[in-house]
Amino acid sequence: MAEKTNAVRLCDIQQLSYKLYEYESSDGALDGMSVATKIGKLPEEVFKTLVTVGQSKNHYVFVVPVESELDLKKAAKAVGEKFIEMIPMKDLLKTTGYVKGGCSPIGMKKTFETVFDETLILLDEVVFSAGKIGLQICIKTEDLNKIIQFKLADLV
């Protein structure tokens, strides 16, 4: 049985149905494409969570398909910033409560403005980190807004 992470606990509190996928992480292949392959999902169904900081010093969370790269210009426009950049890796844990490779858009230490790539609307369910390396969670896209506030934008 997988360890209950903040993301999983929050889904339980909201009584959302979800599936957990555990995968082998000791091989060091933790990039999104490798994870999608390990759990038997298409890359467009598996999203990665990226934390950024804007010119205003506000933090933003962007969630995009693992096969894609976040377009920082589009991301900045989506949140009304002049520019944004990726958060320094050394700040990720203290800012979000999560580590690289195990960062979930659900259950962070604080609530940050969150934007999913607009391709989310094409999916019935979405997979992303459940809050630790080696564990992914699959949630119905229609249930996402019951657990996290987010908007959609063209991010890639």
C-alpha cells in the first residue's frame, strides 16, 4: 500500500475517486516520459508540475504534459507577469513541501496560482505526481476543480 501523501489525503477528504500508480524509481529515470512509460500511460495523459517565480516575486504553478516544454513567455502572459523563471531547485522543498520528481499541484504548503495546459480539456482523466517520487495519481479531470483552483491556458 502506497504511503498517504498530502495529495492523496486531500483527495480522500474530498471523497474523490482516484487511482495510484507506483513505479520503480531506483533506476534514476524520473523524467516524465520515463514515468509515463513505466505506468503504461500515453505521454499526453501524464502531466508534470513546474514551479516558477515571477518578476513580482510571486510563485506560480504550471502543469503541462510530460512530452512538452513550458513556454515561459506564454506562462508569464497567463498570470499577468512581465516574465517568469523556474524556481531555483534549492528553494523547491521549502516553498512547496515537495521535491523535484515528486512535486504535485495538490497539497503544497501554500496555495499558489495554478495553470494547467489547455490540452487538459481533451482528457477524461489526468495523471500527475501524487507528491513523492515513485507515485503518480490519476484523477478525473471533472473532479480536479473540487480539490484545486486552477485555470487553463496555452502554455507550450
